[in-house]
Amino acid sequence: MSGKAPERGFPTSEYERRLARAQGAMAEAGFAALLLTTEPEVRYFSGYLTQFWQSPTRPWFLVVPASGKPIAVIPEIGAPLMRKTWLDDIRTWASPHPSDDGVTLLTDCLREVTGEGAIGTPMGQESHLRMPLRDFRRLTEALGQERFRDASPMIRKLRMVKSEAEIEKIAHICGIASSAFEAGAELFHEGQSLSDAFRAFKRKCLELGADDVPYLVGGAGQGGYDDVISPPSETPLERGDVLMLDTGAVFDGYFCDFDRNYGIGEADDAAKRAHDVLYRAVEAGFAAARPGATCRDLYNAMRGVIAEAGGADGDVGRLGHGLGMQLTEWPSLTDFDETVLEPGMVLTLEPATRTVGSRIMVHEENIVVREDGAQLLTRRTPRELPVLTAG
């Protein structure tokens, strides 16, 4: 099982440490303030956890000044919950507003804390702006477009290295999902539709203590699968199919992200060989995941095992990524990512290989980098491909 659940939320000291690191990096980069508009960044600095972000109607802003605590500039509907966080300065407006949805309030706040200084906001790869572009243009015209600079590298570096409290939450949800996967024999069977298999797994995760299972993809087919992101179909599982489920379950705002493969009734030699190759590829990535290594090193270690076995990597673009408050975070395990690993970084190891024709198999585990190497957060898949048989 997954063990005792960690306490929800974080002590104020966690946010104070995050802010101190951020303000130190801001001083080096010459930022007078950060402007943050997306859920992970707002939550990272404030602790503001709510599913209300699912609604795209209202914009939300967090301003991190060069000194002092962050300032929330948010719709009034969110003020009661924000007051429960460690923040003191909460400025609100009635939203949605047809002509001024917080723009004037945000402009005044940034003028107050920055003077004429530079304003950092994420602009790079894997970032987005969660406010109307029209409103952002009004903001930059009022304050000077040249003052807005890309803070993506700084934000990535801050969030890539997790605290022990963050790692504990990720480990907990990894344990819950591991237990659900280990119950595969009771959850999945021949003749079951793929959509029913998905429902059974989600129910098991929730029963074991997951807050939600917002991400669940997978596929099934003879000797492998050729599509792992479409919604599950009503097609029944057949004897000899390989069933794969890849989950992103959540506990207290932190994700796991890993998969498991099963043979339904039996498994052919191609599927068994592919599972063996992927198992060994993960072992190679795990051994390479040490402080000072690069993401490229991990990619090459896993890709080397696949190539040595005569396989192709499935052309998925990368063989793993960062993990935490988002299902996928920076960095990527690719042949061009030279990000240097540091203790506290949480990663997925996710090699893929082709089996027969266009079909593939994928395997994924979650790890954290420690001073002396890597530590598994998931419970390792069996060495041999599990085969689920009736009775």
C-alpha cells in the first residue's frame, strides 16, 4: 500500500524558502517583479489550490516583487480561499468584467512595486499566458513593452528542484497508483471494454486515496498498440492483447506519471521481448541518473539499450521528462537537452520501442535524483511482462 498520507499543504517556511530563492534569482536577472498568470506558478508561490482554474472565464494574477511577499490580484470570488494562504496583500475586482477584467488593478500594482524596472513573465517553451492577449497588450502599452522580459529559464530552475515536502507528496501518489496497478488481475480481463478497464482503474485509485485521476491514457492490441492518446473505445480486450494504461493521478496538487503493461490471457514473444528491452532501458536510465549527468546522458543510456536490441524508439520525441505540480514539467530527456541533473529533481524514465509493424510498447517509472544516484518513487514493474488470466 501507499502508507500514511502526508499532511496537506505546506508550512509557511516552505513558501518563504521558495520566495527567497526566487528573489535571489530575480536580483541576478535584474527583474523588479515577476508577473505570473498560470495555476502552477500561482500555486507554487502562494499555496492557492482550487479546481476553479478549470473555468477559463476569469484571469488570475500573482505579482512577486523584488522584496516583500507576493501580491495576489484576483477576482473577488477567489478572495476567501486566498485569505487562507500565507499572503497578506490581496487585491480584487468583480469578475468577469466586459471592459476592464483586472487590467487597471494589475497595472497599478506593477507600477507600485517596479517603478521603471524590468518585469519578468514566462514566455518560453512549455509556458502560456492565461489572460486575454488584448488585455496583455493593454498592460504592456501602459507600462512599456520593452520592460517585459522572459522569465522562463529562472522559473524552470526554481521548480525543477523539489523540496523534501514536495517529493513526499509525489512519492505518496506514486504509491497509490502502484497499488492500483498491482491489482490488475482483479481489474482487467478478457472481454472487458477498454473504457470499462479505464473506469475500473480510476475507481481503484480513488478508493486507495487519490484525490483525482485527471489523466489516464493507454491502448491495447496484439503484440502492442499503435495509439495511446485517443479516448478509450468500447472494443473488448482479446486474448493475446497487450493492455497499457498510463496514469497521472493526483494527491494534494502533485502528480505521478507512469504506466504498466499486461498480457491478456497470454503474451506473444514479440511483446515479451519488447517488455524485456524496455525494462533494461529503464535500468540504464536509472543508473545514469546522478547529479552532474545531463538529460541527454539519460536519453542516450536508454536509447542505447533499445538500439542494441535492434529496436527503434517509437519516434515519440523524448524518453522522459520532469514531474511535479504538472503532469509534464521541464526538462525533457532528449538528445539535445543538456540540463544538468541536481539532487531533488523528479523525473520520469519513459522508453518506447516498436514491436510489430507500426505498433509500439512504452514503459515508464518515476524517480528522484539524490546525492548518490537515483531513487525510485514508483514500485518497479515485474521483470517479466505480467499476464492476466481468468480465475
